[in-house]
Amino acid sequence: MTAPAPAAVAASPERFPHRDLLGIEGLTAEQIGYLLDKSDSYVAQNRQVDKRSALLRGRTLVNLFFESSTRTRTSFELAGKRLGADVINMSAEGSSIKKGETLIDTAMTLNAMHPDVLVVRHQESGAVSLLAQKVSCAVINAGDGSHEHPTQALLDAVTIRRRKGRLRGLVVAICGDILHSRVARSNIHLLNIMGARVRVIAPPTLLPTAASQLGVEVFHDMRKGLAGCDIVMMLRLQSERMQGSFVPSISEYFHFYGLDTEKLAYAKPDAMVMHPGPMNRGVEIDTEIADDISRSAIAEQVEMGVAVRMAVLDALSARLPNFAPAAH
Ligand code: ASP
């Protein structure tokens, strides 16, 4: 028999007073804690035979993706459907964006169809916030350029909290292409707000110029940066955002910055390895570690992704407009 799901945390416009989720920056520890608690109850719901509820029945969620995605788009689709919403997927391929329509015109067109939630991924930092100003529904940032990817940081936090029991005081090393990574930026904000100690480890070419102003300790040497840490978060080289060469060669990059058993031995013996995906095996992470379920939480991160996206939709549902638009 499956255990009953823990009591759901009721959606409260006071506890999450936002129409949109555009980033982690600007959220409070209480608001993040509220989303993480809600996610826990959805993890339990998702492990039951019947995973559905009717919270978003009659609502429409549109996934609008201008960049490719596997995990984020699928999990928003599942999350919306499990909460009873109608879900439409739109990608740049096969839409009028290919015919030269601007982001704002596409958004205005979709807005005229009265969606309740738009989930948007775009290659430009700031594009999702701009779009949110033009539409009347809730907007969730599913990744904008190298700026933010808030649901990724939330799912990482749920994964850590469930394995380690807390976030406060943990030492988290984020390793690799920090410069181009929205995952790094959202995680740095969230972990700092929640009282973890954040280190970044990267070659100087893959760090933002003012990295130390992000409230992190900066390391260029993997072994020194990993020493004594609780969590090792690996990042992909974001070659689609690179103009020119940022690393001498892939084999040299793996030699210095790829996570293998020898380098991981510098972290705590029970250190947990994470990766947001997609992984490039043999570039930033060795296959042996990626597949070692006693060390790697990569599959668990994907599971948490669905629960977190349900939690975010649930939290935003408290402020969704409840009116029928005037007939013309
Ligand atoms: N999937 C993550 C993102 O969209 C990480 C990555 O692409 O490397 O940012």
C-alpha cells in the first residue's frame, strides 16, 4: 500500500504575493521555504497511482520555448496536466517566430487567447521579464539566456534538503561554466538566501568579472575548491552562448575541471553530486560518477523537477485572475 501524501500546504496569496516567477533574486527565505514545503507534498502525490488533482481545472497553460529543452518543458507539461490544466506546447520551430514575428507580437497573440499561465524560455537575458509586462496572465521563467532559471534552483534545493535535511550551513561547490549559466546564478541567489555557503570553481575565462560580488568564494583549482564540501554541482559548457574559444581543448578541460573519482575524493565522504542536465559525459563529468546512485542525485533532480513545477503553479494559482473577460 502506498503511504498517504502529507497534507497539502494551502495556496496563500500572502505567503507568495507574486503574479509571476521571473527569478529567485528578490524572493525571501520564507517564500522559498513555502515553495519547498509545497514541493514535498507534491513529491508524495507524484509517487501515488493517481497523481492528479483539480486545482487548475479549466485553466490553460502555454509552454512557449524559444530554446531547446527536455526536462523543463516535459516537467511543466506533466505538472500542468497533473493539476488539471489544459497544456499547449509551442516552440520556435514551426511557429510564426520563424516567419519573423517578434517575441512581443507572439506573446500578445497568445495573450489574446486568454491563457492563465505562460511558461517561457528564451535565449536573451531579460526577455521573459519584458514579456511579462505585456501580458495579463502569470508568467514563469523557464530560463532566460544566462540570467535565471528559478525552477531549476528550487528543484536543486528540494533535492538537497531531502537528502541532507537542511540547506543552512552546507558548503556547496558549483563547478564549470559559471559565466554563461543561468542555473549557477539562480542557485547562487537561492543558496545565499537560505544560508548555505557557496563556492564557485572555474577557469578565469568561465567566471563573470565580478564573481566575488555574488557572495561566493572563488576557486580556480578543483581540488582546493572541493575540499570538505557537502554538495558538488557540475555545469555543462554552454557552447551555444560562446563566441570564440573559452577553453584550450575538451581533454584539457576534463583534466583540470572534469569531476572524476580522484577529484571527488577531496569533498566530504558523503558529498552529493548534482547536474542540471543535459550532461556531457567525459567533458565536465566522468561516466562512473554520473551513474553511481550512491553519489549522484541526477535522477532525483529530475523527479523533483515535476514536483517543484506543480508547487510553483499551485503557489501562483492563488493570484490567477478569476474573471470572465468582457464579450465583444
Ligand atoms: N538545462 C539547463 C538550462 O537550461 C542547463 C544546461 O542547459 O546546461 O540552463
